[in-house]
Amino acid sequence: MLKLREKIQQSEVWKSIFRHNYQDTNRNRALQIVDNVFLHLHPIRISRHATNIGFTWGMGGITFLLFIVLTITGVILMFYYRPAAEYAYDDMKYLMNDVAFGPLIRNMHRWGAHAMVITVMLHMFRVFLTGSYKPPRQFNWVVGVILLVLTLLLSFTGYLLPWAQLAIWAVTVGTNMARATPLLGHEGPFGPQLGMRIDNDVRFVLLGGTQVGPPTLLRFYVGHCIFLPLIAAVFMAVHFWRIRKDGGISGPTTNGKD
Amino acid sequence: MENSNAPNPAGVPSAPSTEPQIQKPAPVPAKAAPPIKKPKQDRPPEDDQGIWRISRRNFFSIAGWAAFFVFIATSTVGALRMMFPRILYEPPSAFKAGFPEDFIIGEVSEKYKDEFRVWIVRESEGFYALSAICTHLGCTPRWLASDNKFKCPCHGSGFRMSGINFEGPAPRPLERLKISMADDGELLIDRAIKFRFEDGDWVKPECYLKYS
């Protein structure tokens, strides 16, 4: 048995996939991280304070974990959901009542989405309290604010998809605020002067019409499933990259120690 | 290697066998004509206007970039324009609402609320049409006949039968809509033409159809 194991581990196939064994040397441990596409985002070395949960709360990491959970459960939900006004509500009901493990997946998506908004807020709160927005991390704070907005937009677009009364009226109320957009809304400051009407302003583009209707459902669906996650992924890559480039996770002042 | 004797721009033969000739032919053109400053590889020649000197090569370069940016710009404009639909599958703004005799004096008709979001109120002197869009954030209020008021389920705004707001967060009265009599004697309502109480529009004749 040991011989077989050794034979497999010495084979070209095995060695081409796994370059490093479990040798407990600093060099080998570093190589294991650097040579793995999934782990290489993580820095090779972190300072002692970065593992202090009491300081970081781990909120950024939890947010990222939730994003992954939401991506996976969202893709599963897409197998049963059709973004057309005739089907959307029934498909949601079907998921909740007849699909095996449908309620589990949908509720994971639903509660995960709520949780993600909360963890993003808490992450931002922590970064603010620890002053981690200060130089050299100003730009990453800006990226973080963009990610916050994207999270809220993802939450808002997902809210419409059940196509229930609550969803339709919540989005009606939400998008009615877009009427008052300065310059780009037909009821906002300088909007009418710039030729904005109900059928050509920013709300019209958002809804695909003058009221919440089937085109709105399709637009929000595409935005929720394709456009916004893609943009968020790009900004997340920048966000994580900049954490390392700006000196790693911020920590308490060490006065030169550690 | 065959045509190594052919002159090349630098006047330097490329084959090492003709190396002795390097010194001799080089000064010859200098005597025949005034020296031409040859650009060195790492420095642009003097008085070179860069891309703005339209040589044949630069012309094609500029034309290529222009075509590229024109394409990008057109695609962007097209993609943005595409987000504005030309045709809306929404109910038309103007609609016929039946004959005046179908309405009962002193009652609010919700017959056209589901499709057109309009209430038609019949008074003893005539008709007016109210837009069933809450002036707070755009939900559809409900007519509560027993309370004699419109009540919005979203945030609790209340309106009198006239459309005047009296409770809840709504900042202004409901809007009245253009109402007239069509040629065939049916009521004709145009939702695109609105009359706002706070603008003093409600005294205008188009928002009230006299009928008795």
C-alpha cells in the first residue's frame, strides 16, 4: 500500500499537479502558497496582529465568503428561475414548495444577501474605527465604497426578482427616487431644462419603461446575475491586491516591533 | 549574402569579407553632397514633428487609429441608445372610460384602477379623474368607501375624495387628469396631461367635465 502511494506520488501526473510536499520548512510553506492559484492571493507572511480577530473582526473575509456562497447558490437558483413576468413568481413558488432542497438554497441566497449587506457595513465600520482609511490606504477606502454601492445595488436588483407585490412596490418606491436625480431625472434639479422627460431620463433606462414592468424584471435580472457581480469581482480583485500593496491588513501601532 | 555588394542605407556592407571597404566609401558621399543628418536609433531627428508629420506611413497610422476610435465611439453610442426602448408595451396614456350613465353620483369608480391607475369620481355636477399614484413615493392607494378616503398601503398617506392629502407623509394632493367627452359620448381620459392642485391647475376646465 505504501509502495503504491509512493508510486503515485512519484508519478509525473502527480508531480505536475502538486509541486510541493508537506516538508515543514519556511521555504516550502511559502512555495505552497505562492504556487497555488487559489492561495496566492493570500500573502506569504503576515504580521502577528493580522490574525487578531478582536482587531479586524474578520469582516472583509466573511463578506468575501458570503459573496462566494451567494454566487454558488445564485447559479443553482438560475436553473429553476425564468426572468419573465409570466413565470417569475410561479418559479419562485415552485422553488419554495416543490423543488428538493429548493427552500434551503433560496434561503441561503436570501439570508446570505442580507448578511452580506450587514458584514459590509460592519467591515466599513471597523475600518473607520481603526483609522485604516488613512494613508497609504485612501484609495482602497474608495474602492471599498464602490464595493459597498455595488453590494447595495445587487441587493436591490435581487429584491425585484421574486416578482411579488412586495418586490414590485419596493422597487417602484426605490426607482421613483431616481426621478429626482439632478440633471438626469425628469423631476430633478435642471432635469427638465436639459430635456428630461418620463420616457428618456435615467429612471427610464433603469426600468426599461415608464413603470415597473416585464422589461424591468429582465433588466434587473441581467444586472443582478451578470453585470453587477462581474464589476464587483473586478473591484474585489483590486481591493484585495491593494491590501497587500498598501502594507497588509492594518493593525495596532507596534512601535517598530513585530 | 549574394548581394552584399549592393549599397544599403548606412553605406556599410553587411558581409565581413568586404570589411576593408568601410573606410573608403564612407567619406565619399560627404564630399559629393552636404552631410545629411541621419537619425540615431535612440533619438528622434531634429525638427521631427512626430505623428503630426503626415508621411505616408503616418497617414495610415492615423487613419487606423481614427477608424479604431470611431468604431469604439459608435459602439458606445449604439450600446447606450439600445438601452432606451422605442416601443413600450404599456397601456396607452389616453383611454375611453365608458358612458357617463355608468357612474353613480357621489361614488368613486375603481373600474379603471387596475389597468390604468385612474379613479373616476362622479359628482352631481360632473366628473373628475384622479391619478391613483401616491404623491409620496408612487404606490397605489386604495379607496376606502367606509372611511370616505384614499389610503396608501405603503406608508399610510391619506387623501380626501377630492384628492387633497390630509394624513401621512404625502407632501401634496393626488394629481387630476385631463377628462373630456369623446365624440361617441364616452368619457375620454388622458393620463399624460396632469393637473396639480398646488400649481392652481384644478380650476382649469380640462380637469373637470361638467355633466348633469
